[in-house]
Amino acid sequence: MSNSPLCCMRQISPNRNSPRNHKIDTITIHCVVGQMSVEALCSHFSNPGLGASCNYGIGPDGRICTIVDESDRSWCSSSAANDNRAITIECASDAFYPYAINANVWKSLVELCADICKRNSIKRLLWQADKGLAGRIDLQNMTAHRWFDNKSCPGDYLYSRYGQLAKEINQKLVGAPAGPFKPYQGQVNAGDGLNCRTAPVSGQVLKVYTDGAVVTITKEDGCWGYTGEGWVCLDYINKIASAKDPATKEESIMDGKRFKKLFDEMRQQWRDNDASAYSADARKWAVENGLIAGSSSKEFNGMWEDLVTREQLVTVLYRFAQMVGKT
């Protein structure tokens, strides 16, 4: 049983059982909760007093180290049964929630998992986010540390992306291309703005996109996307449409910020009391959509009372809904 040739160093931890008692058929990915280099990872897990280890570690620069040979069981997942059948991988991550990993770690993780699968005859990785399927490798052969102990590992960042990881790894296993990349538009979701860099992770900052700005992503590298001007972290981009579908863009961009802006503009425009026949339709619409309880604006739910008169509010909401095509 061999180790991955992708590793740059090997420092074996005493915290292990040799040999493992089960065939390798599972992968368990962990976050180390800290941006630790491969040297630091090897040193940390080689401490006999720690009582923990892993098969592989990945540093923030993407380098990979061997800490427990694949032929042996690491002490990693708080489950002897899982660790005897799984290759365990500790990934350098942020030390704070949601314990994100960077693009370098992501790329190396995909390459390492694909290599592990190929050498251990794992045809594809399966993920259903179901703790009850642990050990049922015909249905799910990825597991999470949090299933076996009261821990958050591997952190919500990685856990929520297990499906995407499996997809990218499986594409490498079958040797099939992922298909041509389709550019798409995304909206910046970052209150302090989003840095646009010359390269993923640590490139020089070229500019800052303001919160709510719309950019076109023309290519991706892990969790980073290229806008035509530079690279941005996709964790702060909400995908809204195909770059060739501006109509879809306008529909999907109607988030809370844009709603408030348009609503304030319309409220100012129609601030006079509109009690025309048109308002009767507005009241009927408000009742049908649960904005008013009963059959008249006098029985209004009350949550908007301080903004404008009930009659004005219902009419403005009705017109606003018509304008954005929601009635």
C-alpha cells in the first residue's frame, strides 16, 4: 500500500495503529482550525501527548505532507471504525467560523483525493450528508468528524461544499472534462466591499467592488473567480444569471437592498393619499396576500403602521408588486 506521490514531506506520527484493520474505502476531510504550514502540521501531530494524527495534511500554500502512512490507521475522527477504513486529511483553515480553506488548499485537496481514490480502487466519491449512511460505501463513502463527536469539524465551509468536492474529484477520476465554462453574472455581497486581486488568495489588490455591484465571472479557480479585471473570492458573490441573459439578471437581482431602494422611491412618489378606485384593487390584493387581516384596511396587521397610512402603504405595495411582475 503506497502513499501519495503528491507529498512534499513525510514525518510519521507515533499516534497511530499499525496496520489498519480495514480496506481503504472512505475519505474523511477535516479542518485544522489554523493556517498551519506542512512543517507545523507534522510537528503538531507528532506530539505523543496530543493523542491525535491524520494520514495527510495540507498547508495554506497547497503543499501536502504525510503524517500517517496509508497502510496505518490515524487517530483523527473520534471513531476507530471510521479511521480504520478512511484516509483522513487535515486542511489548513481559518481559525474562526466557518473555518474556510483557501483556493490553494482546495485545489490540492481535489488532486490528493483523486490520487487516493485511483490508488485504492475507489471508483467515485458519494455524498448524501447522511450520518446514518456512515459505512454504507455503496451509498456514501465520505464522512465527517462531527458525526462521531461533539465537534464542528470540518467546519460549515467545507461541510457545505462536500458535494462540490465530490463532483470535482469524480471529474478527475473519470477523466471527463467538466465542459466549457459558462460565464455568469454575480452580485457582490460584502458590506465593506470586495477586493479584486491580481491572483487568487494573496494577489495584489487592484480595486474594491462596492457592496451590491454586479460583475461577470469569466473563469473560476477553486473558490475564486475572474471578473475580467482581476480575481475575487466567490464566497462573497451571489450568482444571479448567465452573462448572456440580462433579463434573468434583472429578475434575480431583486434582493432586500434593491427592494428597499425602489420601495422608498415609490413611497415618496405616491405619498399623497391615493383613495381612488385603484386603491380598491390594492386592498383586495393585500387581503389575498395576507397583508391585511379581514376585508378592509382597518384590520391591517400593524407591522407597517409607522411608515405611511395604511391606505397609502397598501396602494404603494400593490403598484410596486405590479411593477416587478409579482401580481
